[in-house]
Amino acid sequence: MIKQMQKKIIILALFAGEIMMESGAEIYRVEDTITRICRACNIPYVEVFVTPTGIFLSLDKGDDSEMFTFIKRIKGTGIDLGKISEINQFSRDFVNTDLSIEEGMERIKQIAQSKPYNMWIKSLGAALACAFFCLLFNGSIQGFACAFVIGAVSYLLSIGFEQLETNYFIKGFCCTAFAAFLALICTAMGLGNSSGPITIGALMLFVPGVAITNAIRDFLVGDMLSGVARTAEAFFIAISLATGAGVVLRLWVLFGGKII
């Protein structure tokens, strides 16, 4: 049987892989990290199969002992490049130094609990992104100010949906619908020359750029299942964004409003 210490290494490796997947890491990177950690425990035969929703890990010592298979369910994904970088560095330190299992687990827990930016700083970043995208799409200075406020409010709304564990389709639909409605209100009140650049600026905040990039990367390295899954995810997110804004614009016209 696998020794107790090796079981701890397996738990450590799966925990590291889980953090990377939930932070938006590529499939090959997660598989490589898990493999390195397990082989550092003198487990010669390691097979890892990772999908966007689960990690499958099989281990074999190479003797007459039986093979062990472990499964870790992945629930929800986000974007945190800082955590991915920290896990990468941890895997290198674990393999190349005398870092103990207990110290490694404590370090992994610290990475999992780390929050480099608070909610208000993230909201400020979202507001600036929306505002400058508005300018990029020929928005005015008044539109810049409107997009700044709408971006911050829309991002805070998305955080609320995340805390309620709402699926990405409903979250994208509601956030973009709310942003489009605010853009129309601002334009109707004369605070902006056109609602189009303001709405587009808010939409760009929720565009699944990382999912699309990772899907292409997975296709290029032969991870077809993950590539198809992430492509489908990006496709449905894009549909939710377009539907949310489109429904609001249509209702605005039906109730007598004008789109400028």
C-alpha cells in the first residue's frame, strides 16, 4: 500500500492543482505541477488527467502493489494569475529544496487564502477598464465618466452574484443588462453623447478573454476535451452578455425610449 507520507503528498498535489484550476491555469501547467510534486515523493509512475471540472490522478509504485486513483472535483473557476505564479514557484521549491510536507501544506494554504487586492481596488480597476474602453470606442469625456461609474457598479454586482454562487450565464446576463440600462439612463439624462461606447465599455469587463486564450492553448497542445469545454464556456458567456444588453435595448425601444 502507499505509505501515509505519500498520501499526504497526493493531497498536497491535488490541493495545488485545485488552486491552479480555480485560478484559470492552463491544463498542461496543472498536470505538470501535480506530476512534479508526486515524483518528488519517489512515486515513479504518475498519470494525471485534468479537465476544467475535475482532476484524475493515478499512482503506481511499480512493484506488486495495486494502483491507486484519486479524483478531485473542481467547482467554479476564476482568474488569479498571482496564485498561479505562486503555485509554480512552490512546486519548484518543493522539488529542489528540503521543504517538508507539513511546511508545503502550510504554504499552499497561505496561497489559497491570500487576497492581494481588496474589493474596492478591484472595483477601481474595473471602473478604469470600462472607462478607457469607452474612449477606445470613440466615447466622449462625459461617456468616460459614466462608464467609470457603471463599470464599478457592474463589477460590484458581479461580486454579489458570485457570493450567491450563481452560474456564469445568469451573472453575465444580469450584469450586462444592468450596465446597458444605466448607460441608456445616463444618455437620456444628457450625461453622455452616446450610449453605445458606454455599453461596450461595460461589456468588455465581462468578455471571457482568458477562457478563449486557454481554449486555443489547449487545442494547440492536444488537450481536445478541455479545449472544447472552454470554447463552449466562452461561447455561452458571450451569448449571455449579448442577450443581456440586447434585451434591455429592445425593451427600451418598446417602451418609447430612443437609443442615441
